Amino acid sequence: MSRFSLRTAFPRTPNPLSQAAAGRHARGLPLWDLAETNPTRVGLPPPDVDLGALPGPFHYAPEPFGLPAARASVAAHLSRQGTRVDAAHVVLSASTSEAYGWLLKLLCDPGDNVLVPAPGYPLVDVLARLEAVQTRSYRLPAVHGFGLDAGLVEAAVDARTRAVVVVNPGNPTGHFLHEDELHALADVCARHGLALLCDEVFSGFAWDEEAGRVTSVAGRRLPCLTFSLSGLSKVAGLPGLKLAWLHVGGPAHARDEALARLEDVADAALSVGTPVQLALPALLEHAPRFQQALMERVRGNRERLLQARPADAAWDVVPAHGGWSALLRIPHHPGEEATCLRLLEEGVRVQPGYFYDFGGGAYLVLSLLPTPEVFTAALAPLVRVLSPSAGR
């Protein structure tokens, strides 16, 4: 009998794309990585903050929800999006992944399930499994630009569903939630007694303006229990500092009970370091500078991609409104994996759509974060593989 839980029995066999990339690295061949999403590795500006110079960095105050001044800084940051947020409803964690884990503990017993969007980044599936919680997918229809259809969400609800996860904007689809979608979704959650978990880590990275766009559910008066999640990893490009937050909202009785129970969960971890909490006001002041630099990078690389596409190409850049990625729709033949392997032979790394559970077509996902030099260098082989007739 195994000494280990089934929850941690994840597949460990490398996939063909990982093997091909590792083989190229072992041979010392260059790789233009259009799957790079680490903001600290692409030349974006870091904050001018000396964590060692902060007053009292070694003083320990075990506050389950985080230091009051740090929570107030998050509340002010969220309030700048247009809706007043009370610091008493803000909870700090070491990461959004940890916050998800806390919420799964709060809301679910083993065997319960949460609904997750498809396509989408496959993080919640892993976190839920570690909590002995199931996930059920609801589709984001491509015909709607991968927007949310509350009817499809409701169709996925069963007797053991406890929450609905929505990612705003979608990752990697770049579709923002809209007011009509939010109200329809909140109605479904209220009628079925479900919590709404809104992952907003990319909400500050809109490429354009849209009528009726929702940037956050924090502070919104909605008829269901709500949790909005974000953190320094994306907001300020600082994943290594390990500070995130969640805001608890919804009807007062449900919100207050959730906060009371979350206090016990957070108190068992006390995971957020003192120095980063003390530095949080300055780090959030840095966020607009980082976001401006990143948006210039993302817009520039997306424009380079659009300009490189031949007019008669059989592939398209899918319209989107925000985030850090570009989504390409490619022909069914030879397919996602074969195309990715061919690109690796040419020294370009991208991700296949099946990593994100795309359906009804073939897709590639490109990061728009690489430096202009790397992105530009990757475009020639990318176009050559996707549009072989263009090179004739």
C-alpha cells in the first residue's frame, strides 16, 4: 500500500514539448521563448525600495489578516478603481494560490466541487485536488469572444457545487467581464447559494476602453458572497516578494461569517512576511510605473505580431482586450502539438491551446512580455512555420 495520498499522485512524465525544449537546451541551441511570463526576467523596471532600510523589519506582530497599515494600503489601492473598499474586509496572504487554498478550505468539504472556466489557466484544478475538492468546467464560447454565458455556468451546477471561479480578464483569452455578465452570474450564485471567486490579477492591464467593463467585484453590492483576489505578483511585477490579497464582500451576514472563519484559517498559517508588509505602500506606489512599462511592451509586441501576419495567412490573431498574452487561431492540420514542435525546431517556444483546455479549434498562446528584440527575432520563424507559402 502506498504511503502517499492520491491527491499528490500527479503525472511526472515530461510532455513532448518539454522534452524537445530540454533537448535544444542540452545541445546549446538558442531559444526565443514566447512562453516567458516571468516579469522579472524581461527587463521591466523594478521598484526603488530598500527592504532592509524599513523600520522594524525584524519585529513580529502575528496578525492573521496582515498588518493593519498594509491592509489599509490594499484597501486604498482597490478603492482607486472606483468603489470604496473597507480595510476590515481585506485579507493578506503569501500568494493568490494560498488564498485559493484558504477559500477552498472555507467553502468546501472533501468531494464538493467548484466551477472553473474553460479555456483557462489550469491552476485551480491543481489547488482543488490538493484540498480533496473536485472541479467542473463551464465553457467560455469562442463565438462570444470567450465571454461568460451565465446559462452555461448554471448548467454545470450540481448538488455539491459550492463556488464559481471567474478570471477577469480571462487568461489567456483577454476577455473582460461585463456588467450584464456579472449581474447574470451573481443571480445564478445567489439562487444556488454559491460563492463567487473573482481572480483579478490581470485586471489592471486593459489594452483599450469598453463600455460596461467590470474591473473588480471588490466593494460591489452583489447578492452573493464574493471574493476578489489579486497581488503583487502581477500588479507590481513582483512574484518573489510573496504578498497577495483577497477582498470579502456580499451580504453582510455571509461576509462577516466568512471573515470570522477565515481568521482561524489564516491564523494557522501567518504566512506573510513583515518586511514586505511594511514596504507595501511604496510597492503599490511603484505599480503604475511597472504597469505603464508593461503595457507599452505588450501593445508594441502585439502590434509587431499583427504587422507580421501575411494578409492571406490561414492563421489569425484572436481579438482581445487585455492581459499579457496573444492568442492565435491556427488550422486544425497539422494541429497544436505538431506546430509547437516544428516551432521548437526553428528555435521558438510557444504554448499549445490544449494546455488551457481550448475546444472547438486549434490555438497557440504567445506571451507578449519578451523584450522587443526577442519578440522580433521570433517572428520570422513563427511566420515561416505558420505561413509556409509566405516564404516562397
